[in-house]
Amino acid sequence: MASDGARKQFWKRSNSKVPGSIQHVYGAQHPPFDPLLHGTLLKSTPKVPTTPVKAKRVSTFQEFESNTSDAWDAGEDDDELLAMATESLNSEVVMETAHRVLRNHSQRQSQPSQKMPEPEPGPQPIAEPPVVPSGDLRLVKSVSESHTPCPSESTGDTVPLQRSQSLPHSATVTLSGTSDPHALAGSALSKRETSRLDKFKQLLAGPNTDLEELRKLSWSGIPKPVRPMTWKLLSGYLPANADRRPATLQRKQKEYFAFIEHYYNSRNDEVHQDTYRQIHIDIPRMSPEALILQPKVTEIFERILFIWAIRHPASGYVQGINDLVTPFFVVFICEYTDQEDVDKVDVSSVPAEVLRNIEADTYWCMSKLLDGIQDNYTFAQPGIQMKVKMLEELVSRIDERVHRHLDGHEVRYLQFAFRWMNNLLMRELPLRCTIRLWDTYQSEPEGFSHFHLYVCAAFLVRWRREILEERDFQELLLFLQNLPTARWDDQDVSLLLAEAYRLKFAFADAPNHYKK
């Protein structure tokens, strides 16, 4: 049958074993899949006829590992699957949106002297996480009322997170330098950014930085000029006392390079060569390519990952850890470059001594992050398995219709959410969005472990309309593994975080909310 052939093609790499001790990579195409960039596939590739295919239930982690393909290296056969994903776009929604934009534009052109209409009520930007007394069930109205149900859906269903395009200009406040096209809004945005930057500078310039205030201020994003120092403080790498920071930096950098001198030459020893070889293979698969393909960067990442693996024998190196190096490295090196696009950072202009210090800082900050989620990477990765199970139970509570739809088509959460936990959504979002996401993670208590669960739940429900439209196992799984987030920016992440905070406040104090 055609569906059997398509299914075999979809899972064709699941039984291919990599030589040596190299294990499968639980990843997908990166950068994130953008259907608009694959529009030509619709013309050149016929749709593969499909019928519902029952998926084999995965009862153990070992079965999941042996039946999950390495989809990072897209082959020629993947074009048909990408075409299937592009055809899931709702053309009626696209045309309706286009007509609405044209009508609004025509009205503005025909009334140049009239006052601009007031934007429709929408969610206001969250400057800091809403402070709500424990046990107060009224939630945050500005967050919970920012969602409108789809006309075709029952009002009883959980309402999805809306796209950023529906927001009024007053709510599209970002902190990464994205300018508003309207002059007045742009002016107000600039004033707000300047004011926030001044608050950060005042906090950081004091003799003892108030870390609690710094966390509150960082929740809604950190301005680029102060992000390196803020991340080092929030991660616990540098002390709050300003006078102690230079000595701490010098000591920790010296300590890291002592590790290099002591351990790195053993990378080709028999006991360590498999670890080093796996790291050497994984780094070229990372993103962005413009950064990873630079030889200096490759060498730095290999040293960081190898030293971490040697010093953490309980877990050693596990695929997924390699992705967690990039955000720290890019944030720290952007302090010494003028490159605005984080995907195109060039290290050739950075002095060698500065690059050495950045390498050490990256190692220690990544280590601090991994200290809080190390059970994600120990044998059989129990932390991730537990979080995936918690995500499944949480989604069944907040959006039962989506949960039943996935279950009815035999789509298991492990098949798509494993990577969400393993890579902290880095394979699902552009790097610029990951950096913005980590601003909040570092300001939240247990942000990379506990709060990340609610972000993943909000992220899944964000695509409820597209999920409910899919009626085939293969297309559902393909969509969930290649979500179209390539054009996301800070405002999309801010809206996602606002929904995640709402979910956390609603469920975090309910001890039985994971239990059915």
C-alpha cells in the first residue's frame, strides 16, 4: 500500500545503526522548518496518498530509542514529506488575512487626514512577571483575556495562544532592537528601551547587585548591551558584589584552562576516544552554520564539551548537551562584535585573549545550567522521561481535545517532546528566540527545569488549530517535528512566556494537577 511505503520511508533510518558507540540523534531539521521556503515543492512533488496508519505503541524507553530515526540529516527522500507538511497550510485563512490587510491599507490611504483608529483591545506587554498572592485564583486578567476562541470551535475548549500578527502595535514591544514601522510607536518604544536599559545599568553599577530585582527586571527580556553581565550574574557564575567580580573571573578562567592542560590531551586515549569522536561528529550538526563552520569555534566547542564530559562521569557527554553551548557563546561574543544578526557572528575580528576568556565563561555558565537538569542526561535520561510524562498529563488537563486527538492518531509525546526537553526547545526556535527565552528562564526559579514544562505545554497548545486539522499519523508527527517558527521574533516568545506563566500560576500550587 502507498501508506505503508510512505511510513517505511518516514521511519527508514530507525534501524540504521551508526558504527561504534555513536547513538541515534533525537533531532529534526534545523533551522526550524519554514513552509514558505519550500513552496516550490508543491509544484514539483505530487502528494503522497495516505491513509490512517496505526503506530506501534512505545512501552519502554529502549523501544523508543530503537524506533526513533535520526532526522537531522535530511536526505533527498525527505522532499515528499516536506511537501506533505506544506499542503497542510489553510489557504482560506491565508487569503482572508491578505484581504483584511488590503482593506485596512485602503481605508488608511483614503482617509489621510483622519486620526488613526484605536487598536483593538489586546494583551499588554508584561514588564515583569505578575505578582499575585499565593492562592489567588483570579489570575492575571491581562494575560488570560488575551486569547480569543476560533469561530469554528466550541467555547468550552481551551483557547490557543494567538499569533503575534493579531496584536496591536502598543503590545509589540521587543528588547532586541526590532523597530516599529510607525514613527510614534517607534519613538515610544525607543524611550521604553532606553528607560529599561538605564534601570539595568543602575542595578549592575551598584556595589552589591540586588539579584532579586535583577530577576524581576529580566523576566520580560534583557537589553543586548547588558545581557552578558546579567547572564553571568543570574546563572550564579559571578558574585553580586562588584568588587569580587574581577578576581572571580580571573580565578575561574585560570581554573578552566588548567582543566584543558590536564585533561584535553587524553581525548584520543582509548577510554575517551568514543566520547571525543561523538562530540566531533555532533558539532557540525549544530546551528547556526555560519558560526559552527568557523574552525576556531569548532575547536572551542570541542574543548568545552569534552572537559565537561570528563568532569561529569555520572552522565558523560549526551547528544543534546552540545546545543546548550551556543546561546552562552553567542551572547558573550556579541559584546565584542558589531554584528546585529546572532546567526552570522564572525569571530575572526575578536582578539585571541578575549576569545579564550569567552570560552572559559561559556564553560562555567553552561555547567551551572546543567547542574540543575543533570538527571536529563544520566543513564536512560530519567529526567526527560519524567518531564515528557508530566507534559502529557498537563496537556490532558489544559486542552483535552488536543490530547485526545494526538492519542486517537497514536502519536506519542515521546516522539516529539523528547527533543523539546533534551534541547530546551533550541531545535524548535531560531537562535534569537532562544536567547530571549533564556532571559526569562534565568530569571525564573528553576526556569530550565520546572518553568520549561509550562512553556512546552503552551508551545504545544499554540498549534492546536493546525494539530486538529491533521488527520493522519505521519502528517501529524511531521508537523510536530518541524514546526514553522523560522519567522518568530521576540514578541512571539513574549506571548508564549505569558501563556506559560498563566499555566504555571493556575497549576503549580495544585499538587494533584498531574494526576488523573
